[in-house]
Amino acid sequence: MNRREAICGVVAVICLFPLLVIFFIPAAQVEGIVRRSFARQGYTFTSGRFGTAFPYGIIAGDVTIADSRGPLLRLDRLTLHPAFLPLMTGNLALSADALVGAGTITVQWRSGQKGGISADISGLPLDQVPFFRTVVDATVAGRLWGEARLSGVPPRMSGVIKIRITGGGCSGLKIGELPLPAVSDETIQGMLRVKDGRGRVESLTFEGNSLYARLSGDIPLSVSAPLDLSLELMPKADFLEKQKLVFLLLVRYLDSPGHYRLPVRGTLAKPSVF
């Protein structure tokens, strides 16, 4: 056997090994590994269907990811595929595709200093995402489009995150104990720039027939790091009258006629109004 044949043999083994693992280990055992991986992070993973995906990978249906508070995310279908070529350089790479109703989520991740995360979301129905009800006890509607391009190694990643929501609405939303006005039929769009693991919200705007709002400031990519955000609310007169009680609670943040400015502090896990 010459050197070239030896190298080809090594490459073939590297490429075939994950394939053999996926197809020869029973699906129940693979699912057990996935469950334990989530459990180590404090989450539970359940699925109605679990098996292998052609030509290599795993596929699961009726997936629910939850924590001690309840369900956070439900997916109609999830597929996960490893990439073989990065293994030759000592890195790991995975791609995942998910369906939520008529919406799609695509994520690609690669380890290493030159790795990162690339994600695209198209038409995600927010009313089918239980996170908002479970975590903040709010009702949220609308369809989400977004993309994320982050490079580097957590927690010091850099890049951009963009979102756009059409037909957006929410009710029951609070910052700490302070209620926010209920809105509907909003268009929400904005961008988050990330540098060395810290984000900067660049004019995330909420625009509808009754209210214009803008969120800006610094936001860390950690649930325990402090926030430094500013939320501006500019309601129209008829909307202000309809939700008079809520705006009475916000009167201390009125800095000019028809303009409220709320300093948002605390953390991502527990935000509060200063």
C-alpha cells in the first residue's frame, strides 16, 4: 500500500465512522444520548418520533424542549446532520433544520477559532412558540424572519443578528413588575451587532397604527450579565386613551408630551425598569 492509498483509507474511515455509529446504534440509544446532553444543561428533550435520516443524521418529530418552568420550544420536525470534512482538521460541524408550523429554522455550527454559528428563520409563527407563555406569561403573535451570522468561540463571538416580525402583537408583557401596553398588528425590525460577546441593539423599532416604540442600548449574550437598554414609547392619542391605566403607571417615565423613556436594567433572565 502506497502513501496515497493509506491517506485515502484514513479519510474513508473518518468519513464512515459517524455514518456507522448513526446506523448501527439503535435509535433509542441515540435518543438517550440526546436526552442526557440536554439534561446536563438543565433542559428536558422529548419527541414523539426518533430515528435516522438518510444518508446520515438523525430525525425527530413532535419535539419539545423544556426546563423546570415548562415547555420553551416545540418543533414539528427536527433533522440534524454532521459534516465530515471539518473532522479532518480536528473540528466539529453540525447542521440542523426544523419546522414549526409553516415556519422554518436552519442552523449551521462549526467549532474552532474559525468556526461560528449561522442561522436563518423564515415565517416562524410566534404564537406556536411556548417560551413567551412559559417564561414571561405573555401572549405573542406574528411571524418572524431573521438571520444570525456569528463567528468565533463563545462567549466572545462577533457578528450580526437581524430580525423582522410582521403582524406582531403581544399582551400581558411586563418588564419586572411594570406592565407594558398591549399592541397588535405591529411591524418589528432591527439589528443586533455583536462584538467580543457583547451586543449592541441598533434601533429595534416597533411600528403600528397606534404606537411607535424603539429599543436601543447594550445587551450581553449572557442571561446573568447586566443590561443597559432604553425603551422609548410614543403612543398616539386614541391608543393612550384606550390604555390609560397602563400609561398612568408609566407616567414617571414621561420625558416630553407623548414620549416615554424607560431605562431597562437587570439581566436577560430578570429584566427590570430602573
